[in-house]
Amino acid sequence: MNFEYYCNTRMVMGVGKSKEVALILADIVEPHSTIMIVSDPGVKKAGLVTLIEKHLQEAGYSVILFDQVSQNPRDNECLIGAEIFRKEQVTGLIAVGGGSPMDTAKAIALLGPNGGIPEDYVEGKKAYTNVAPLVCIPTTAGTGSEVTRSSVITLSSSHKKITLKHALLRPTVAILDPALTATVPKGITAATGVDALVHAIEGYTCKLTNPISQAMGASAMATIVEYLPKAYENGEDLEARYKMQEGSLLAGLCFGSADVAAVHCLAEALGSLYDTPHGIANAVFLPYVIQFNSSENKPLHAELARIMNFAGKNDSDDVAINKLVDHLYAFTKNLGIPTLKELSYVKEEDFDKMAELAEQNNSTPSNVRVITKADYLEILKAAF
């Protein structure tokens, strides 16, 4: 196997580390310059943005807040942010929140200095270059976007999701402070946690995986399965919150130099049509895609079951795979995540469009088993 693994993001983790944001920022951005904080209304309401803003202002930075971010970020939001970036002569960005603010901040860091629209970079019309410095401070344990090279953006005109992907989009610094996740509601804790689990599973099994990604993914899977139920039941359990951020980080490092696969392709199709939160969208399809994929490589999927302690070392591969599917379904159900059928807004007449969007996703070729629009349609029907 020939492979490359690269991550130039500095990672700083520990309870209370977000208080050191100004000191950390001083290494990459001149003091007294203008910083843009990218967040969303929910994170702002929780008071987490105010804390970061205060630390920066006390250190002499001018701060501009951009919080016009949807739960599935839009291209028009990125363009508004990029225009503000240029107008205010922003020097660096800080993303505070979950995957949506972090992905939006990456896009602004690219579009702000270089201009253009997101599709220009996906289609190769403009080169990835001159990306502004970005510090990511995740307030959930799920997306791993603080260490990945990707930014998933929804096109407002077509509802299609596109992925900006380049090594230069990796954040300059990731500050992981588990204390910031202590107030995350149970539903978001569950959804973002399963999102991280899917990152680890797909990064471990996809066609672009490598030994380093698999090592990160195995650790992430074992950690998340053990600690997500604990964080879900007691949000103030700081050990569980710490371990979940650790698991999310490792999952991000796992898929960040490999890829995701069919679960994400379906989840992004569902999210683009209905604005379904990404973690929930991943969770509703996870067991069904695993069942579909497992016939392609039984030893690999049996290995997943053993890593997550869903099966024993003496179980046959077939038994282990059955346990894997059953346990994943039960795992998400016990976290209060609805099934596809229970998402009352989902319409069967949209399945054909969803299957088409999923097939068009640029991560479809990475799926461990060849998957077509017809296969996606069958998985949608099974999940429903």
C-alpha cells in the first residue's frame, strides 16, 4: 500500500485551554490586528462566544463577530462572511462552535483573501492558496473539523452539498477545551457523538484508508462507544466529555487523510433536502449501510465489531457482523436518535432524488463496496 498522511494543525487540548486563545493566537497573528469570530446563534446564546471575545479584546485584538451560520452552512453565508473579511481587513479567524461554524470559517479563510465562489475551487477554476490563519475551538464532540482538510457547503440554489478539500484548509490551531462542551444538550451530544463514530468507521473501512488512519480510527471507535452513553446521561461528567473530545479528534484525524463513504453520502443528501442535523442523518443510515457493505469484506467488518466490543474474539465473522448491525441500531436508539421513519418531514417521493444526490457525492467512490443509485434507493427503503 502506498499512502501519505499529513496534518499540519497544532492541537492544544485540556480543560480551560480556551482561556489561552489570545496567547496561542499571538504566535500566528500580530497583536492589535482584526480577528473575525465565526459562530452560530445557538453557541452565541450559550455565552461561549462572549468568553472568547473577552480574552481577545483584553489582549488588544479588534474583534468582529459573524454568526450568520446555518446548521448546514450555505454558500451565500460564506460569501457574506468573505465580503466582511475584505471590508474589515481581517487578519485571522477563530471558529467557535460545531462543524457548521468551522466549515464556514474555512470557506471564509479561503474566499476572503482570494475571492470567487465555492464552486470555483471544487471545479478547479481557482487554486487553493493564500488561506488566512484559522483557529478552531470546537464546542461539540463530533465533527472533527478542527483537524480536517474539508469544508462541506450547501449550494442555496440547488440544495446540493459540495466539499472544499485541500491541505491548506486544515486549521492552523485546534484548541480543544472539554469544559466548553459541558452544557451541550443531550440531543446534540448524541447526534454529534454518532457523527464522530461514523467518521471513525468510514475512515477505517473506506478504499482510501491507510494504517495511520486505521490506528486513529480504532482508538476513536473504542473510546466513543464507551464514553458517549456516559456523556449523554450526565453532561457534567467531565471525564466523559474529555474522552468524547479525544474520540472526536482521533476520528477527525482518521478520516481527514482518508475519506468518508456511503453513510455520509446519504446523510448529506438528507441534510441538503430537509436541513436534517448532520449527526442525526448519519445515525439513521449507519446500520443499514454497514449491513450492505459487510458482504464485500466480512473480516474487516467483523473486526469493527470486535474493536467496539460488540463481538468476542471467538465469534465467527458472520456472527460478529450480525452483532455489529444489531448493536449499532440499539446504540443509536438508546441515545434517543429517531429512525428515518420517525423524521416526520421525510417523504418517500423524495427518495429517488436523495439516491441521486448520494450517488453524485464525491465520496461514493471511496465506499468499501461499489454502490449505485439503485443500491442507495434500496438502503433508503430499508431504513424507512
